[in-house]
Amino acid sequence: MNQTIDWTVTILDLNGISLFKVFTGKVKHFLELTIGISQLNYPETLGEMYIINTGMFFSAIWAVVKR
């Protein structure tokens, strides 16, 4: 079957990762690398992204930002 992938679903699980770790060290490097690869090679394919297990601080920031 010859089908083209039109979009993807990405699930980012932040279980056990503090907000501080997202902005520093190995976690930051991994996220930058992953996002960079996606943007360079598959910029139009992101259909949906789910970020789960974020913790209360992220939820509070998102409540403000999403408006």
C-alpha cells in the first residue's frame, strides 16, 4: 500500500521532569534536538500534540498562555 503520512500525533510525557529541568541540562538538549529534527524534516506533519503529566506549575502557565 503506497500511502503518504499527512500528519502525526506527538505525545510528550513530562512525568518526573520538573519545569527547571525542561530549561536546563540534558532534558533541554534532548527537547531542542527533537524539535529541531522535526522542524527541519517534517515541518508540515504535526497534526496534534499532547503534553501529559506536566505538573501544577505548567498547568498554571498554560492557563494564562492559551488565551
